Amino acid sequence: MSFTPPGFPAELRGGLPVVLVTGTSSGIGLALARELMQTDFRVVLTAHRRSIHKLEERGLTESSRVIIRAMDVTSKRDRDAVILEIERRWGGVDILINNAGVAYRAVMEEMSGVDEERQQDINYRGPMALCRRVLPHMRGSRWGRILNVSSVSGMMAMPTMGSYSASKWALEGASEALWYEMKPWNVRVTLIQIGFVHSQSFKNVRPPVARPHLEADRGPYREYYRNMGPFVEAKMQAAHATPEVIARRILSTLKRKSPPLRFPATKDARWFYFLRRMLPRRVYHLLMYLALPGRREWVQDK
Ligand SMILES: NC(=O)c1ccc[n+]([C@@H]2O[C@H](COP(=O)([O-])OP(=O)(O)OC[C@H]3O[C@@H](n4cnc5c(N)ncnc54)[C@H](OP(=O)(O)O)[C@@H]3O)[C@@H](O)[C@H]2O)c1
């Protein structure tokens, strides 16, 4: 797969952009990394220090046009070091793909302040700090693409996933504002909205620090966890969209002259959008509530 994104200045590196991706050690990020290795782009694959070794184990190695660097998206030092190196080597980042993300699974009452901060730092503050870091170069060359990986959770919320939703709603709001701000500079911002994916990512869902064993817990919300965890897991296992398909769809937006602000990358993302838009709010919320698994048993007698 080799192409020059429409409008990319031919005088810049012979028409070959520099693309930076975060969170490439697994799932969608790994699939994006594999796809990008097939292009002629200059590619910067980043992963958290704890899992950077997985890239080599999975056959991803450096070359004259591919570099692999450790980057915790929440660390200013990591972000600065990687961007500075790219600026010195290739002039700057033309395409930023903010893919890294985590999901905490806890009811709002059981999220601690620390959990909330981690959730927001990884899914919202880190990605936006990276945007800020690459924008001067993009504005300077009057061309840039920012792809922020969002979720259907950025348009709808589910019990036990409230903080995850909040982080994606924050990402959606900031990206929407950035879309207006950057359009005059020919820097396009796209939110990739993803629904359920057929992958093992549910294993990476984090419990809050204060209650590390939620499913076995005897707390007042135990039935919420007992029902919601397997419900989400089953939906993911039943999903048709794989990380590979999603990666190809994400990269297809780079072939568009005018990529949309919101790009649904799975069928269910499109479906949820229409559901939310077409139904009166009261009806929508009632239907979603009635569809919650085992909700009649959520509150147990003392
Ligand atoms: N899978 C789904 O059903 C789904 C649905 C909607 C949206 N999404 C979004 O899609 C994106 C990718 O998720 P995925 O499904 O591919 O999940 P995944 O397999 O769990 O991958 C997440 C990646 O983010 C990395 N990461 C986590 N914290 C990081 C940090 N502080 N700094 C740098 N990297 C970090 C992880 O690294 P480690 O391995 O080191 O933790 C991993 O490489 C996320 O933004 C997610 O919210 C996924």
C-alpha cells in the first residue's frame, strides 16, 4: 500500500509524509504499525516502555524509514524526546495517530481520584499534549493530519465505564474545537469512532486501584461487575470488525482530500450514532436501560 495523501506538498521529503503512532504494542496500534510498514512513509512507532519489546517479538524492526521509540503518552519527557528527534531527523510529524488508550472498569462511586487522573491522562491529556507538540510543524507546512482514536463511548455511556466515556467525550470535544481552529491551516482533525472490536483488548481493562478484584468482590456493586464485564466481553467476541480491518479503515482516511471530523470505523458505531440522533432522549435512555444485562438483580437485599 503506497500512496501520497492528497495535497501533501511534493517538496516535503519527495511527497512522503512522516507518521507517528502511539500504543503500537497490541490491538489496533499493532495492526496500524503492520499496515504502515507496507507504505513508503517515514514511520515512527511508539509504545510504552514496559511493552516496547513486543514490537520486535512481532517482527517489527527499524530501518532507514522506520524508527521505534518508547513513549508513555502521559510523560512530557518521553513526548518531547521523540518529537525533537523526529524534528532533527525528518523535519517534523505530518500525520499523528493518537491510538494509545485504556479503559477503567468501575462504577463512578468506586473510581478514586488517582484512577480518574490516570484515565484522563492517557486518553485525553496525553493525546492533546501530543497534538500541541506537532501543530507548529503542521501549520508551518500548511498540511497536517491528526487522527484521534475515539469510541462509541465518546457518544454514549455505559454503567461501569463512566470514566472511560468521560475521557473519550473530552477527546471528542477538544478535537471538534481543534477541527475549526486548524481548518484554515489545512490541518485536518478526524475522530475515529470505534464500536466493539473482535480482539483480546477487554483483558487490558483496568479495575480501580482501591478494588483490584472487582468481579469476586462482595461490595454493593458486585452484580453490576458480574454482569457488565461478561456482557462487554461477549459483544467483543461476537464483533466482526478486527483490529486489522479497523487499521485499514483508519488509514483509508489519509487518501481523502477532505477527511470528515467524525469517521465511524465499525458498523455499530454508525448504528449507535443514528440511534442516538433519531430517538427522543427519554426513549433512548429508557431503551438502553432496559437492555442492561441482569439489571433486575443489580441491587441485592441486605
Ligand atoms: N477494542 C475496542 O473494542 C475499542 C473500542 C473503542 C475504542 N477503542 C480505542 O482504540 C484504541 C486502541 O485500543 P485497542 O483496542 O487496540 O486496545 P489495546 O490492545 O489494549 O491497546 C492499547 C494500547 O495503548 C497502550 N497504552 C496504554 N497506556 C499507555 C500509555 N500511558 N502510553 C503509551 N501507550 C499506552 C497499550 O500499551 P500496553 O500494552 O503497554 O498497556 C497498548 O499498546 C484505544 O484508544 C481504545 O480506547 C477500542
